[in-house]
Amino acid sequence: MSKLPFELFLGLRYTRAKRRNGFISFISLSSMIGIALGVTALITVLSIMNGFQHELRERILGMTAHMTITQEDGKLSHWQDLYQQLKGLEDIQGAAPNILEQGMLTYRGAVKGAAIRGILPDFENEVSDIANKMLLGSLVDLQEGEFSMILGSELAQSLGLSIGDKVTLIAPQGTVTAVGIVPRIKRFNVVGIFRAGMHEYDANLAFIHLSDAQKLFKYDQKVSGLQLKIDDLFRVGEVKQELANHLNQTLYVRDWRQQHINFFKAIEMEKRMMFIVLALIIMVAAFNIVSTMVMVVTDKQADIAVLRTLGATPNSIQWIFMIQGLVIGLLGALFGLLGGVLLALNIDVIVPFIETLLGIQFFPPDVYYISQVPSKIDWHDVYAVAGVAFVLTLLATLYPARKAAKVQPAEALRYE
């Protein structure tokens, strides 16, 4: 005798048994394949979206800090003292002062608005990756008092600038004269060009030395804020609380989530909608299980009647057919999980193969900043997909199983 409960034993046996009606077997197989394809597609698409989100987040945070500390008026005084206090904290990986203002750049009749960021090259490496994104020149070429500038690649291209050219910066902080307020104008020498891989930075950002920015924008010895880089960028909430407990002055902290909240919310919304849409594929396959199990119940009415006359309860009959449907669904989900994970892990090989085979390029590097399809598996997504597949399969078995439990032995055996 099998040690398995007879409901489980019969449910598994019915799953393996050959059908008198081959059409039922075909629908069972198609249901299993449908669930597998739905789960594979869902895991792959979510992994690709996670990859794009990770890639964009890395590019954004490669040019800006995780957190920025400032005062109520938007300016921070005595930043050196604050720097020494924060450097001793365990979660703080680096800190650097900066000045962020708007200005107008002109060169040979071309005019372009830009964000001007005053930095200290020796400190900036602690919070950003700008030094590794230089196309021409070096970050150390920004020297105090020399009024030099490093431009984004698209900004330099739009103005027609290259290394050694002199560009004019017009600052909105004007000088009061007898004839009115005159904008502050200063010529800067272009000493470097960077490419961050993000249009927001490449087309709108320029770096100058912090001391030059203080003179031009009338900051005296103040800065816009102190930028911080922490060990774990997802712990900004906890680090904020630690800073509030550690510092004995009123300061304002803004983190990377607040600075780019609309962007990352849009990505999360798109990911959520893709999950719902692709889950419909699994739902369609689950409905196939309903039709399969209804035909199985019709096909096995005589067996059900015999089991009932031998003492099987309606609840036992229900479990037999639920187990049979769950086996079909879970096998499909298992193959789908395996296929989805393998596909997501090898997307960097599969996509170039398809591009070579078809002779096309999905993301040309001259058009898109991200020219390769990134992929990053989030196991929480995998578990969520597996859970959805299981729940839909379970729901699909309920109606046929209840229908089987209601079969009356006398009615089923009347014409046998």
C-alpha cells in the first residue's frame, strides 16, 4: 500500500494516466505550456525593467550625491566644521561641498543655459564618479583662481566648444551700478569635457572651482550644501535619523529619492502595470485548466461514482481533482521559473545573437544612452510571480473540483 493519502495518490495517478480522449491531454499540455510561457515572460520583462532602473540609478548617482545637507536659506556656512563631524560617522562614506547655481553660457553668438556646479576636485571624488567620466582633460585641471570650466559633452557640442576655448558665463547675481543692475560676466577657459551617459547632465551641466563660484555668485565663504555619500543608498531614511540625533543644529537634508522622485515613481508605476498586464497571460492559461478539468470530470464520472460507493467523501473527491489541476499548473510554473531565470541571466548573450541574426540593432549607441539590454533579477519578483501562478492555478481548480464532488453515484452509473 502507498503511504500517500489516497487523494494525493489518485490525483497524481490521474495526471499520469493516458486519456481516452486525446483532446483533453492536448489541452492539459497547452495549459502547462501557457503558464510556463507567461511566467517566463513575466520574470524576463521584470528583470529587464530592474536592469534599466539599476542602470539609470547608477548613472544618476554617479554624478550626484546620495544626500545633501544645507541650511534654511539654501546656503551653508562653516562647512569645514560640519565635514569633520560627519566624516567620523560609520554610515558616511564621503562628503564634499558644492555650489549649485544657474547661468548662461555664450560662445561666438551661441547661447545656452546651464547648471553651474562649483566643486573642490579633491573632495568631489568622495561623492561622485565624475573623474572617471572625463572624455578630455582631467578634474584636477580645475584650479583655484584660474577660472577654468569642465563641460558636458552635449553642452560643449551645442556651443561648438573644445579644449582651450574661452566661454563667457553670465551669472544672474548682478552688480548694482548707476545705470541699474548689471549681470556679472566672466570668461572661463575650457579645460575638460565629460560624458555621464545622461542627457540631464551631458547637455546642462558645467563644473567650475568652488572658490571661483563663491566669487562669481557672491557666496563669500558659504556653499550651497554639503553632499554626502553613504554606504547603502537604500538606508537614507535611517541615516537621516542618525544625523538628526548626532548634529546639534537645525539643518535641512534632501536625499536622492526626493531629488528624482517623479522619475523613479514613473519607473515603479510602469513596472507595476507590466506585472498586471503580463499576469493576464498566466490567467488565460489558468482558464484553460478550468476547461481541461471540467472535461476530465466528465470523462471520470464512472470512476467518481465507484469511489463514492467505496466510501470516498465529496471532500476527498474534490481534493483528487484539485491536486490534478495543481500538478498541471505547478509544473508549468516550475518550467516557467526555470526558463525565466535562465533567460534573464543570459539576456546579454541572447539579445546580441538575435541582433546579429536579424541584422538590426535594438538600441543604437548614437541614439540611446543605454545601448545594451540590461537585466537584473530581483528574487522578490520571482517569488511574487510564483505566488501569482500558484494562486491562479488554485482558483482554476475550484469549480471543476466542486463539480466532481457533486456527482451522484446512481446518476453516473445509470448508463454504464
